[in-house]
Amino acid sequence: MPSEEFALYVDTIKSQIDELRAAAASGAACDSDNIYAEAQNLLKDAGMEARMESDASQKKALLAEVDELKKSLASAMQALNSAKLKSGASVMGSKSEADRARVETATEKIVRQNDTIQNITRMVNETEDVGNDIVGELAQNREKIAGAREKTAELNSLTDDASIRVNRMQRKEKCVIS
């Protein structure tokens, strides 16, 4: 059994959906943005109430009801926006010069931000390429150093062997001379 709060949320959301649909059907002006925002907040609260339900099957049913309400709200808002467009009204509000200037300013800002993001992406890609080149050079240098170590070890081995042979020859020579 859903809680009283959940039922109240559902009833309020349904009435707001009905109000948006009525405004869409009649073309009457209403404060759709505020109604939509309030319904969204109520949907969040209803979802929280549903998730707090202890019975798993009841919880699933309540969450499904919340999802249906979300879909209904979205379709009501879409219908209202379509009705506004058909009647010539702006979905965003009036077509005053201030609104247009604000929209143009926002658009310019978005374009600048997009350009900045593209420049940063290009720089990141270039930096990645440079990093990959450096890693490649470091790998080559590692191979050269490993080769040099092997040659040095071989040379040390040959030098040690030669030193031992020279010492033996010197001992033999002392023995022969004495």
C-alpha cells in the first residue's frame, strides 16, 4: 500500500499534467515552465518515496507508476510547446528584443565555448602525439642502453680473461727465468 505522501504526490502531479494538457488544448496562457519545474520536483520526491518502500513488488509497482508519470509529463509539455508553436507564440516566451538579445548573447557564448573546447581538444591531441613520440624515443634509447650494457659486460669479461692470462704468463716467465 503506497504511503499517503506518495498518493498526494501522484495526485498533484496528475493535476499539473492535466493543467498543461488543458492549456495545450485550449491555447490558453499558463505558467507552464513553473508548473513543469514543480512537477519535476514532485516526481523526484515521489521516486524517493517509492524507493523507500520495503516490499520489493510494491516498490517495483510504485517506481513503474513514477516512470509513467514522467512520460505523461513529458508528452504534456511537448503538446503544450507544439500548441504554442502552432499559434505563433514562442516556446521560450515573448519575442521581445530583450529576449532576442539574450538568446543571441547566449548563442554567441556557446559558440565561443565550443571553439574553446575544439582548440583544447586539438591541443590535447597534439600533446598526446608528442607524448607518444617521446615514449617511442625512450624505448629506442632503452634498447641502445641495454645493448651498451651487454657490450660493456662482454668487454669486462674479455678484459678480466686477458688480465688472468697476462698474470699467468708473467708467473711462467718468472719461473723460467729463475
